[in-house]
Amino acid sequence: MPCRSGHSCCGGPSDSLFRWPLDNGRQLAMSRLHRLDESSRMLNLSKEERLVLFEFCHRICETSKIAISHHAEAVVIDRIASELERSLAEPFLDSYPKIISAAREQVLSDYRNRMGSHAWIEKLPLEQV
């Protein structure tokens, strides 16, 4: 079942921490996940995946360009999206557009409070999206 963003990456867990059946057990799995303390959520990535993700993120910071330079980067991003989709109920809610808008504003506000408004983030061209 794709989320409200249209992603179809939540087809099922591979070697992640979440190993529940997807048919009728999906709702049970989601309810169990949402009972976890927010601070206990972690992504389950191999060392190789973490290295690929580090390189991808570091390159974005250095070049201010968001671009995939190796297929492995897309694999890692897909894995992260899949794990996030399984751990969040919000993308499936009708109010998701308002929720994501508020979350984006909060994240950017927190960043500006820490880094100021003249950081490289502020210079990223948003038309890349």
C-alpha cells in the first residue's frame, strides 16, 4: 500500500529490525512501532550503507547539489524511505500535507536557530525537487 506521498517502497521488510507479516499484521506492526519512545527509533543500515550515505550527504554539503552519482546511493535512500514509511503513521493520514508542512518549518526553524540564516542550506535551489 503506497503512502500518501505515492511511495511504494513499503512493500515489506528485508533485513531491517521490523519483521512482521504485512497482510493483517501490518496494522498491528504499525501500532507497536508507534508505542515506542521517539528517541529509541534508529535506522538499521549496514556499515557499507552508512558509508554510501555519508558520501552522498557530504557531497551535497560540499557542492550544494542534490544528485545521485552511483546507483548504490539510490538503494540506500530507498532503504531509508522504506524504513521511515514503516515507522510513521502520518504519511497515511488525510492531514499529511499540513503535517509535513509544519514538520518542514519546524526543522528549518531549529536549523536556523543553531546555524543562522546564512548557511549553505539557504542557498540551495529548491527547483531541484
